[in-house]
Amino acid sequence: MSSRFRASCLAAAVLVAVLVACDREERRSRSKPIGENVPAGATPDTIYAGGGPGPALDPRAALYDNNAPAIADGQQLYMRMNCVGCHSHGGGGMGPALMDDEWRYGGRIDQVASTIAEGRPNGMPAWRGRLTDDQIWKLAAYVRTLSGQPSKDSVASRADAMSAGAPQTLTPREPAHTSDSAQQ
Amino acid sequence: MARVGRSWIAAWSAFLLCSSPAGAQPHAISAPRAAPPDNGNWEMPGKNYASTRFSAMRQVTPANVRKLGIAFTFSTGTNRGFEAPPLVVGGTMYLVTPFPNYLYALDLTKPGAPAKWTFKPKPAAAAQGVACCDVVNRGAVHSKGRIIFNTLDGQTIAVDAKSGRQVWRTRLGNIQKGETITMAPLVANGKVIVGNSGGEMGVRGWIAALDEGSGRLAWKAFHTGPDRDVLIGSRFKPFYAMDRGKDLGVKSWPPEAWKIGGATAWGWISYDPALGLIYYGTSNPGPWNPDQRPGDNKWSTGIFARDVNTGQAVWFYQSSPHDLFDHDDINESILADIPWRGGRRPVLLRPGRNGFFYVMDRRTGQVLSATPYGYINSAKGVDLRSGRLIPVKEKEPRQGRVTRNICPAAPGAKDWNPAAFSPVTGLVYIPHINLCMDMGAMEANYIAGTPYVGADVKMYAGPGGNRGVFTAWDPLRRRKVFEIKEDLPLWSPALATAGGVVFYGTMDGWFKAIDARSGKLLWRFKTGSGIIGQPISYRGPDGRQYIAVVAGVGGWAGAIVSGKLDPRDPTAALGFVNAVKDLPSKTTAGGMLYVFALPR
Amino acid sequence: MTSRRAAAASLPLLLCACQYQTYQSALGDAGVEDRQFLILFWIFFAICAAMYALVIAFLVAAIVRRRRAGNANVVESGRHHESHPLMRTGLVCWTVLVSTGLAALAIASFIADRSMAKAAAREQLSITVTANQWWWDVRYNSSDPSKTLRTANELHLPVGVPVRIQLRSNDVIHSFWVPSLAGKQDLIPGRDTDVTIVPKRTGIFRGQCAEFCGVQHAHMALVVNVVSYGDFVRWWEHQLQPAATPRMPLAQAGYNYVTQRECAMCHTIAGTPASGRVGPDLTHLASRRSLAAGTTPMGKGNLYGWVADPQSMKPGSKMPTVGLEPDELHAVVAYLETLK
């Protein structure tokens, strides 16, 4: 009797320890520090004169890429800031498709954030000063889910749009060509 | 060939009347002053002020059309949707392309029609980001030795037709607000009439007149807001009570909503020189989500008649009050005179976007008949006493819900692509579509320079499964005479000729000639890209009849090809992608001029 | 009815020796629907209290009463099948009592429910409330579309006039509850529900969201100001006025910032280019009693705090913390204060 009691105490202790340690990801209500800028000029892959590597990935990218609350917030912003009006639910329209594998200006999260912040010459509006950097990073994180880039445990498992298509956990992962293959 | 005189048309009509199998039944003819005798040129997109798109040339007939062959071609160097007709005047052919809106002049007197000059207006590239439905241009117009056209970023430019040098350039639109200009201007009585685009971007719609000589603004009328902005004054006498009242452009909207209410003028303008009136329609109100704009939303989705000199409104008819389905009313108004009680009545013939074929008295705006020419389940009809469209309540989109199987879909039973009218047969040749849609409405957020829509749309083929249909419509007997079902939507305009042949193009590139009376397919030619542009017919310097069309798929219907959109998202391109998922396998982008003629 | 009213009036005093506020209280009795609810409440209370008292009495009696010696071997004596006549009577009485009580409760509930539903047919004022995370979008409807009014987080109602509030939601399920005026009604995305309110006396009442809707559900309150009909009409006319262009240079700088930068992406201020629909309408922000759906009272200091860092007051809310420079912050708050 006492050994069973001890065993159940141990099990309870283990359960409590596991639950307490369970920390899926940190949900930040605002970025730190406040008011920082999205990186400017994160260029698409190009030739870097003189050899040598291109610029390293911005460290803030890791805070938003594969981050479920950021992606969820980004989804709401995508609808409300009218990204859906030009890019639909990834298929495109006035703007190019975001769910395919062609990225005129790069498909890495910092490149997408830079595109949103700065605008692009063929009609992508510039949002710097209209959206906070935190919102821009979140949008970039969501835009990448349209082509299936982030890990499947950070995307929504239910399609929330009116057209109720397949959930994003089923979106196939497109190769992200950061080259300019789409540019014609 | 002898010059075609007015008496010739009358005689020909009389001959046909007596010899037609239908007996001595009269039919509609073109309005005499608005459709002068054909001089073999093509000087404005609608051919004439009556917008008949009818060539009186007779060399090509049903008997010999199968011998049509290529005379020459020309690559415009662009690969977006090509909606403009070539213009032909003075032995020169003029082409205006989609963005970047190059203007080419081809010398028809030389073999192979080489380019004489090219004018490059250099419009702002950012304008491509606020153009809802491909970066198209619906054509230029020739007047008094100048070619006048609009650029995507909102400029109107007059170019000397001989030298290709700019004469004047006026900026009318502001892309920062989401305004573009895609329409073909009309020159009437010394005024260049221009309207803006952007009903999906929350712009405030307007139409303006520039002085033809200098390009300076003569008058500008908005389509929402107080009466003084809409140029509604003492001359304004709408026929129906629903269009009468003071400042309806404010009162029929929630407060301030009219400032971003759409009602642009991106379509076709006709002109009656006898009455001095221009006729044109206004676009949908913004946003598409109707819950955000209770009220009739004047002066959207309706037809204005305005005095061409002052812009003062004379009458207005709203075909879709409180529009629910993006049924812009910008379609062409064909000016015709119909037999009426022993005399003749001046009317407008309008294949409407909402699926009804309207015959309206063009002096007063009275609707004489409104008959469905496509399948409609979203409206029960038009009450001719009050003039009001009778909606079907179950099909009304509501915020937060999806309403299914709405017919016709947002592009309507027919979108911008104009029909042709033959005064010989009295029929209206309508290339149009058969699509239905599911529409989900949600709250639209207004941010200037971005879309203001609030709807997820998915379109698909209507009853019968064919997405396109070519109808020959008798406006007097109010029924179709023949109908040709097409697999793909028909997004090209039609051309009618006195020789008895009607031309149109399909979205997979077939340029077709059919018999004007029976609809029998007589000849077809596979061009390199889908056809959405206006075919024309002209008399070349050698006196022969030529047929010309530019093949370059795109526009709203062809955006999946010209914009390289992804078919896996059914809501892409405002729902059109779902209806034409097979288009990329049937055609590719292009921009090639094809000119056909009979062998010598 | 008078005696019941007297009982209803006196019971709270009996039950609760201290004073209780009536601005957010289901016992507040400020609306006709709330009155119907109150009557039902007290009927239930009385019957259930009586039953409870009886059950407690029997329980206590069972504990206190001793077992009689002669009953020790009821089983062996073979007489345990016999029923005691007193027990039989008691059981029958108890069954009748319980059935009567339940029937009374059911009938009272039915009557109350039907009379609340009948009230919906008499509406004279129509309001559409759309719930968002975590604020209330209020639209006053009118047969003249140019007189429709959009405001947020605050309802002004005329006393004695039946008001039908159509309830919608833009995201998740919320619940509209102004306890002093009426009961709860859910706002479900994709559906239209409604509640009819007939306020009986003027005053300021507080409501709040009553269905857990996310991290800031606790800060989703609503202020209801019931006024006389004349005051209500005047208030409506005033709210229809667009925001005046500011004259002071600081407020003008604030106007420029608000209409050209982040604020205009989400907020509407009538009469300015700002026409965003994501967040509350700010045209008459400074005339409201609270900020951020009841999170703090309206005031200069709270405005500064909210605009500078909304995430510290309401973490997780959709309004982002914009990194405003100090002079931008002064300008923006100066402008917002002119929006009376």
C-alpha cells in the first residue's frame, strides 16, 4: 500500500514538473526595444562584388519566423491592411501570387519584411511609418505561411477565411527561389 | 468602291426589309447623325458616336471569308491584356498598348506596314499596383490630326498624328488615392471626355472634359457628393422618382462614405450630336460589402446623360440601386432609332452588366424594356413603373456570411467588352459570359492606395457549363435570334460588317467569323494569344477591306495568365481565377497585331 | 404583486447589510427586461430557499433524532417491508410539494421568457453592435442613411423607448450584458442575434462582455448612458458632426500625424481622410467616459498612457505600441483632446 502511494506521489510530481516546464513559445505583446526599424534594403539574392558572403540574416527574424502567435497576428493584419485585396489568399490579383515559388524580391522573412516596409517599384505600397515594425515582421511571418515555409506546428490548423479552404497545416512547402525568375 | 452614302444605307435597309424572310417587319437602325456614313477609317474605338462598331464595307462576305489570310503582323512588345482597337486614319494605323502605354504608328502605305514612329509616355510604374484588373488600356481616339489617349497613371496625352510629338499632356488622376485611367477617351464637340478608374480602391469617381486644343480642364463632374459637385442643376430631369431629390449623392450614403464611394467612369461613352448629350455609365459603389453603405448609393451603377459643353446632367437612371454584386453600369450605349407607333423613337440599346438588355429613350432616360439576355437568379426583373431593379432577398450578401450561387456573377452577364450593332440586320451582336459566384462579405478597411472591397468571391460556370456565349439579340422583339456557346468566357468585343460577317475572338486565341444572320461559323484563325481586343475593319490605301485585331490575353478574365496567378487559390483575381483555372494550359501571354485580307 | 414587490425590495436589504451599487447589477432594476428577470429571480429564490430550508430541517432532524431502541432488529423481525403510514403520507406530500414547486418554476420561467420576447416586437430605435476583440462597434441605424451614426464602446439610450440592438461579431463569440438593463445575449460570428432593452430610468450603467473571448476579455466593458429623449436627440445630432479642424499648432501637428501615419490605418475620424475600420471610431473620442472599452476612465493622463503604450494597459490588444517621439506624443494627444 505504501509503495503504491509513493508511486502515485512520484507520478504526480513528474506530471507537475512536466506541466510547469511546458513553455511553448513566448508571446510578446510588443517588440523590444519599441520603435526599432525593419531592416532596410534586405536585397534579393544577387552578386556581391568582390566575392565573399552577403549580409547575415537579421537576428530578429528568429523571433518571428515559425512563431505561432506572430503568424496568427499576421493573418489578421493581412486581412485588415488589405493585403488580401491585392494578393487574395495567396493566389494574387492586382499583386503577384504569394503561394507559389517565385519571389521577385526574395522570400526570406527579412526580405519580405523589407518589401513590406519599403514598397517595390511595380506597385507594392510602402508601409514604413504606417505599420509598426512588429506588425511588419508579423505580416512577413504570415506571408511565408502562404507558400508553406514555416514549420507546420506554428500555423493555424483551421482555415479561418470565408472561403474555408484547406487549413494551412496542409499547405505544401514551395521551394523559395529568391532569384528574380518571376520578373517578366 | 463607291463612298457609302446615307441614302445607300436607307436603300439597303429597305431592300433587306422587303426581302428578309421575316416579312416587312421594321427593325432598328443607327441614329443618323451619330453614325455618319462609313469612310473606311476607324477613328474612335466605337467606330462612331453611336458606338455601332459596324463597318459598312462589303468585300468580305460569307461566301469568301474562308479565304481570309494574313496580310501583315506586328508585335507590340507587350504581354499584358490588350483591349484597345487599332485606329486607322489617313493610311496610318495607330496602336496604344497596355502599360507602359506605348503608342505606335504603322505606315499602311508601305509593304509590311513598318512603324513610322513610337511615342512612349513613360507613366509611373507604381500605377500597376493600383490597377484592379490588369494594366489594360481601352484605346485611343483620333481627332483633328491628333491621337489622344490616357495613361495608366492618370494622364491624358495628345500626340500629333503625323510626327508623333506630344502636343499637350494633362494630369487628371492621382495614383496615391488609388486612381488610374484605363478607358478610351471620346472627343465630341471640341471636348476630350475622360473618366477615372478605381471603384475597387475607394476613389471618388468623376468624369471630366478637356479642351481639345489645349488640354485644359473645361469641366469636371463627380459621381458622388453634393449636387454642385455632380453638376446637377436646373437642367436635371431624371425620369424616375427614385432618382429625384436634392443632394442625393450625400443623402443616400452613410455620413462621409460618399467621399470614398467609387462610382467611377471607366467604360464607354456615346454621343448624340443632335441632342448635344453624352451618355455613359458609372461603376459600382465602394466597398463591395453592401452592409457598410446602407442607402441607394447615388450616383453609382447608373447611366448619366450630360450636356457635352457644360457637363450639366440632364438625366440619370440607376440600374442597380444599392448595388450588391459589383454590377458596374459602364457598358456601351448603342444609339439607335427604333420604329415606334408609326414613327421613330431615339433610344439607347444597352446590354447591361446586371443581365438585362435595356432599351431606353435617350431623350428622357425612360426604360422602354429590360429583358434578361443571360441567366439571372439575383433579381426578379425591373419594375418599369418605378424603374427599380427588384432584388432577390436570399441572394443579398451579408457581412460575415457566404452567399452562394449568385447569377450573374460580379462581371455580370457581360462586362466591358462591347457588342456591335448592325443596321442591316437590326441585331445586336453580344459577346458575353455565363458565370455564377459565391460571395462572402466582410468588413472592408479603407486605406488610401489599397483595395477597398470587403469580399471574397469565387466564380464558376453558370447553368449549361459553358462559360462564354455569343448572342445575336433582336432589341425590338426582345429575344435572341441565335446563340453560340463557348467553353471559355468571351472577353473580346464584336465587329459587325455590312458584308454579313461578324467577327469576335476567344480567350484561347481563336479569331472567328460567323454569319450575321444564322451564326454559322464561317472561318477561324488561331492567333498566338487569347483575344480580348476590339477587332476592326478598314479600307486600306489599296482600296481593299482589311480586318485587324490584336491578340494579347489578360484583363480581369485573363489575369491568371497575364499576371501569372496561382490557380490553387479560388479567390484570386476577385474570384475569376477559379472560373478559368484551365486558361494557362490553353493560351499564353502576348501582344501581336494580326491584319487579315482577302487574296488579291 | 405589491407584496411581492415589497418582498423583492426588502430581501436585498435583508440579505446584504452593506450597500450595493446599481450601475452594474442584475438586481439593479433599471430596464423593463431586467424587471422581468428580477421577478423571476425572486420567485426562484423564494421557492428554492423554501425547499432548501425544508431539506436542511429534515437533515438536521435526522441527525438529531435518536434511534428508538425497539427498531434495532427490524430486519431480523421480518417487518422491514412494511411501510410506516406516516412515512407514506410524508412521501406523497413531498412528491406533491416538489412537483408543484417545479411546475411553478417552469411556468414562471415560461411566462418571463415569453414576455421578454414580446418586447422585441415594439422597437422604435435600432442599433447594431458589432463585437470585436476587445471593443464594441456601435452603429445607430436610421431610415435616412446619411443620419446613421457610428461610435464605439458607449451607448446612449433614451429612457422609456424600446431599443432593439442587433448583435454581430467580427471574430469570436462575445456576449452583450448590461446587467441593470437586460440579460445576456451572445454575439456569434456569422449570425445575427438581438436583444431588446427598454430603460426605465436615467443614469449611467456599465455593461461588459460575458463570454470569454481572449486575453483581454476582462477589459471589454461598455458604458450605457440613459438620458431623456430630448437629450438623446441632441446627442445624436452632435455625434453626426464631423471632427472640427484644429486651430492650435500643436493640435494641427497632431492632426497631421494622426491622419497620415499609423493611426489612420485603423481608425476613422469623420471629416478627415482617416477612414480606417479596424479600430473604434474616434470622431468624438474625448466626449466618452472611458478609454479602451472601459479599461480606464477618459482623461488626459490616461490618454497619454494609452497612446504612448497601449500594450502596457491592455497587453495583447490589437492596438500596437507605436514608438512615438515625445513631441509626436504631445501633438497626438493634443489633437485627440479636441475630438469632443
